[in-house]
Amino acid sequence: MAIGRSCRPNGADLRVSGVFKAGNSVSFAQAVAALHGLPVREQANRIELSAK
């Protein structure tokens, strides 16, 4: 799964810092989405977090 590409139209990125266990990209993306109130869309080879 690919995480990390920013698709926000204004170019601003949300910062996330800390220590995270590698290997469960879906859980990580869901946690970040919940923290920032973002919708999550899972596709075959990527996870997208987008602005509302």
C-alpha cells in the first residue's frame, strides 16, 4: 500500500509525528483520518485521505 502522496489542492500537508509500527498501513491511515476528521478511501494498491 502506498501512503504519503499529497493530493490537497492548496498544497498544505497535515503533519503527523511520532513512532509508528510498520506493516499495517490501513490502521495507520485510519488513525490519521480519525485524528484529523478526514474520509478514507481504500483502493487496490493505495489508501487515500482527502479533505472534506
